[in-house]
Amino acid sequence: MISIISVICYLLLAPFAGCLLDGVDRILTARMQGRKGPRLLQPFYDIGKLFSKQMIAVNNVQLLLNLSYLVILMIAGAMLFAGADILMVLFILSTADMFLIMAASSDSSPYANMGASREMLQMMAYEPLTLLVAVGFYLSVGTFHVGTIVQAPHSAVLWMPGLLFGFMFTAALKFRKSPFDLSTSHHAHQEMVKGITTEMSGATLAIMNIAEYYEKILLLGIFFLFFVNREWWSWIVAIFACGIVYFLEIVWDNISARLKWKTVLTSCWVVTLVAGGTNILILMLIR
């Protein structure tokens, strides 16, 4: 029953929670840049305005691919909040990204195609660390099952500090934060601002934004697993820790400049090898 309630809450509330976080992100970013910034609910108004616009699709398949991206993200998040296998959740998350890449590649725009190729490179950068995170949970708790991880006697972060650092580092790719916002950006501070969303408009772009909100909550749910255990107070600690992680991602976004794709790829692999690989090796020796 708890799993069913969790899934329903995720499916119904995740886009609203993600939209609110987007509003908080915009306000904090504006304050850090010495601006007043928009209202907290501005992302809701933006989504409503996109749905009210006429949809001009460059082809018939782009909307279908964007819907597939959204639905698969909803499935991945529902599995995570249902307490399913985290390794399977991460595989499904990667599948969703492939549909996004195909949606961007489905038209002839050079900017969209460049964004799609960069998105593929970003997948190559963060996927190894993401899989190591799943392995780390298995070695520290003894299972891939999320329902068992949240009932562990101790929080996984005690055994996975290196993997937590690495996941925070690569999560900037998924949150589309500087210095890793290569394929698309919410800020006009690089040579290719929109990238994969260049040819998306109206309802198609709104669906893309809603899917990002689902993905944002899913990623924070994975961070939540690092800190939670069977003690009731750990849930409060985990929620607070997720807030700190998201705040640090916003700070990093505003104090760093965009990197070249080769630097992004190299830095992510170095972090994966040093932080993730060392953490996995230690876990294999002591567990």
C-alpha cells in the first residue's frame, strides 16, 4: 500500500514539485547575479503559456518521441518510488535519454543535431558513474532493491562518500547546470543556448519541460537513498541533504563557466575512476 501511494504521489506531484524547484532555482540564480528575478510560480505560467500556443512541429515524429521521453521517465520514477530494482531504474532512465536524442535528431536543424550529439557525449560521461552508484548500493546494503535500501540499519552514505561526490559531480549534467550545459542551457551564456530544444515549440516544448521536472525529482530521489535508513529521523535528514545538494548545484551553476566537451568527458571519467572506482574497491575489500 505504501508503494502504491508513493507511486501515485510521484506521478501526480513530481511535475509540480519540479516546477517549484525550478522557480526557486531562478530566484536564487537572480539573487546571485544581483537581479530581482521572476516570481516563484513563473515556471507554472511558462508551461501554461506553452500549452496555449499553436504547436508548429517540424515533423510528425518529434511529438511522439517527446511523449515517449516523458512516459519512460514517469515509469523510471514510479519504479524508484515503488521500491523496485535501482539498477533497472537507471537502465530505463538511459532509455529515456535516447528518446530525447532521437527527438532532437528528427529534424534538419544544425543546432538541434549538434545538441543531440553533445547529449550523447554527456551520456558517455555520466553513465559509468551512474552504474557504479548502483553497484555501490549493492555492496554496501547487499541488494539493488530500493525497498530494502531504505530499511537498512545504516545510511549508505557511510560506505559511499566517494560515490556521493561523484554523483553530485555528474548530476550537473542531468540538471543541465554549468559547466556541463553543453547540449542545452537555461541561460544565454554559451554559443548554443537551446541546442536539443531549438526546434521544439508550444506543447512539444512544454512536454519536454515537464519531463525534465520528473527527471529532477527522480535524481533527487536517488540522492535521498544515500542518506535514508530505517530510522524515522533519517527521512528528515535525507530531505534536508537533498535540499543542500540541489543548492550546491545552483551555486556551481553560477560560479563556473561552460567547459569544452573534451574537458567534460575527461573530467567525468577521472572523477568516476578516482572517486567512484576507489570507493568501489574499498567496499569490495571491507564488506
